[in-house]
Amino acid sequence: MPTRTAGQRRAEAKVAYDAYLDQCPSRQLLARISDKWVTLIICALGEHETTMRYSELARRIPGVSQKMLTQTLRTLERDGLVARTVTPSIPPRVDYELTPLGRSFLEPIQHVKCWAEHHMPEVDRARAAYDAARPE
Amino acid sequence: MPTRTAGQRRAEAKVAYDAYLDQCPSRQLLARISDKWVTLIICALGEHETTMRYSELARRIPGVSQKMLTQTLRTLERDGLVARTVTPSIPPRVDYELTPLGRSFLEPIQHVKCWAEHHMPEVDRARAAYDAARPE
DNA sequence: CCGTATCCTCCTAGATACTG
DNA sequence: CAGTATCTAGGAGGATACGG
């Protein structure tokens, strides 16, 4: 006995969520993950073979404030992309790593980061051309 | 006569830009393109076979304000991802389309949007579990 | 070492009104 | 139709100080 009708399964297979829609939760999720710090944290954790400590992450991502690092890690943990492990030693040790869900997001977001790094020269040329055409 | 030395070419082939670095222009570019409206606009233009008018885009992306739509389109145009064509008729007609550079960004960003749409249920479950573990 | 709490300052982005 | 201009509120995010 199926838990869903054929029609329901068909609808889900197509699109259960639509980020174009204003009130769709997937748009809010898109807004959350469309973030500089999210991208860099996920990529940093994804590159590393083992877990990463808080201070390691901070060093890997120069310029991130303590507040933004902690805050972003918390939301990523709550959203199930990052796992946080506390070792109650003195001094305390906290390790972060990607969950399976987080790893499923790694490839997409890595491509975005790489795109930015690889196409910077073209963007620079486009900006120069745009600005040159509109003097003053 | 080469315009760059072998060493310079090698360095560029590896990584000319590094988004992890605080002052690297590619991080600023990453910050720009890590944006809800950028994602939705690029995806909308990418789905469409022909060009899209301003009002078409506005309809495709419910909830976007006139200001954000115009502003985002301008920066995308300046960065060379979007081409803007004005037809001076009455009433005036303005068409937008992806440039080749913009199309090169379409696949990466589409995957991010799709990821959000497809993994929303798992994120929801993770949030519920997180919140349940921290009553109050 | 890894945070939390507080303050405080921008800057973003929405609302509104007006124009070629 | 497709914008521009102006105002303003709210939140994002940095700096700082303190705690387990």
C-alpha cells in the first residue's frame, strides 16, 4: 500500500518546492546559503580531509569576525549541513565537519566559488568597458 | 615574444585569485554573486529561450521590489553577465539576456537553486531535530 | 580555546512618489 | 513601460568585553 498517490509522487518528482515563489521555504533556504561566509566555510570544511577546529576555520578564512563565524556555523549546524563535536577538555576543543547533507552541497557551491576565481579577469574587463562608456 | 613569462603563466593556471583571501577581488565577486536576487534573475534568464523584458522578469520573480530588480540588473550588466537592449519606441521596450559570461555562470548557480529546492525536506527535519534537542 | 553578550554603526532594501 | 529619486526602518555585521 503506497503512502502517496501516483499523482502526488509525480508532483514531487517534478518540483515540490519552487524558489521563484515568494513564500516558498526554499527561497528562504536559497537566501541563507547564498552567502559569502556560508560558501567559504563549506568549501573550507570540504577541502579538509579530517575535522576542523574553530581556530583552524578562522585562520583559513581571514577577515571573518568571531561573531559571523560562530553565527554562520550555528545556522549551518541547525540546518543539518555541519556537525559540531565538543570535547570537554581543558582547554575545550570543538571540531566541525560536513554532514552527508553538507557534502551534497559541497560540489554545487564549490563551482560557484571557482567560477568567481576563474572569471574575475573577464568581469574586470566588463566593468572597465561599462565605466568607459559612461564617462564622469 | 611572449607577453608573460613561463612562471607567470604557471601561476595563473593554478590560481590567479583566491576567494579565501580577505582583500582578493574574487572574494568581493563571490559576495556579489552570492545573492538571492542574482541567482533568481540569472536562472530566469537562463530558462528563457529568448530575451526577457523588465516586466517579464518582475512577474517571474514575485516579491522582488522594483528597486532590487533594477539595481541587480545594473550590477549584472556592469559585471558583464547580462546584456541590456533598449528599443526606443513608445512605450519604450527594454530586453535582457545572458551574455556568454553569464551563461557560463548559469550551470553553477542553477545547481545551487536546485539544491535548495530538493533538500528543503532534509533541512526542515534537521531544524526540527535541533530545536527539539534544545527545549526552552 | 571557544565561545556569549552587548552595543553601535552602517548599509541594505522596501515603500512611495515622480518622469521620459 | 521602465525606470529614477528620496526617505526611512530594520537588520547585518564589526568591535569590544566578559565567561566556562
